[in-house]
Amino acid sequence: MTSTTRHALVIRGGWDGHAPVAATGLFIPFLEKSGFEVRVEESLDVLTEAAAMADTDLVVQCWTMGTITQEQFAGLSGAVRAGTGLAGWHGGIADAFRNTSDYLHLVGGQFATHPSRPAAECTPGAQENNYLRHRVNIRPERADHPIVAGLADFDLETEQYWVLTDDYNDVLATTTHPAREDQPWHRAVTCPAVWTREWGRGRVFVATPGHQPAVLEHPTVRTIIERGLLWASR
């Protein structure tokens, strides 16, 4: 008898500032409730285990910065091309493995910056200097996509990611960085905040909100990510 259980691989590590253990811990119960058998790894070496990757339906990645070897990336890329989903949020997927251009090509977006508050509103050295009130807008023309269906635009006060992307992404939601006199850019810039990308037989899902677990617990953010995990899975 063929098993109907799906297998999720949660890979977490890298920079501790994005709380990879606590952040992924928010979604592991959801995955289990959704019928996944979940394996958690805090090393990238699992990506070189060919049999394990072939049996993985979804990779949930929360690994900010860091480096990935050629062999590890080949395992990840090969699995996605063969149908394994890849999903993540914030720096855990959009600010990972900066020195591996093929990884950036796979994911479809690279963190560039998160603009800070005006200097007059900043406290020296405070992390909150980077927390801006901003809106995430669901694209009207994609409002029927299962990841964002029925959801309205929403506001956050956290890091607002400016990402470098290409037009192969299917952008489901955006956020706009305003032009300010204290910043070097001269017009508002709209960036993807939620997107998907099809790669070989696999699917990639990225949401840029998620700096801390409190952001991930925002009802709309959490709904988008939970739906994104299911959408990306084989």
C-alpha cells in the first residue's frame, strides 16, 4: 500500500537574530496537523542525502545568511527541480547564502535593505530603529490565488524589506517604500512582499514579513505562510 503521508524537512539555523528555532516552532504543529511527517535539521548536510531529499515533499527553510556548499545546493536545487517544494519567510529564505548566485536565482529575490526610521526618531543602537509602519497590499489581479484569497491589505510595524527580484516571480502582494528627504532615492519604490516561483517540477514560496515570532503571529501573516507551505508542497 502506498503511503499518503507527506514529508516536510525543516532546516533552521544561520543568524540567531531571526529566532530560527522559535519561528519554525510556530509552524511545525500546523504541518503535523496537515498530515506531514516533520523532520527538523540544524545542519545543511541533510541536503546531500539523496534518498531523504527524494522523499521530501516540502523544505521549510529558516536560515539567515550563512554559506551553502556546492554539494548542499545541488541537493536542494535537484530536489526542487524534481518536485520538492521550497518555502520560507523573511531573511530565512530571502537573505540566505548571499554568495551563491544560483541559490538567488532559484528563490527569485534577494534582501537588499530594510530602511530605518528618520534619524531624529532613532535611538542609537536600538533594533527598533528599523521597525517602520508600512502596508502590505494584496495585488487585486492575484486576489483569487489560494495563498491570498479572501485576505485584505494589512499594516505591520516591523522591518520592511527592500528586495531585488525579477519578473519571473508571480507576485501576490507588495509593499511600497516611500521617498523621504533623508534617503538617497527620489521616488517611491514598490517591492514584492509575497511571491511564488515555479522551478522545474517544484514550487517556491516566499513571504518577506517575519522578522520575529510576533510578526509571524500576526493573523494575516500567519495565514499567508500556512497557505504558502501547503501550496508549495509536492
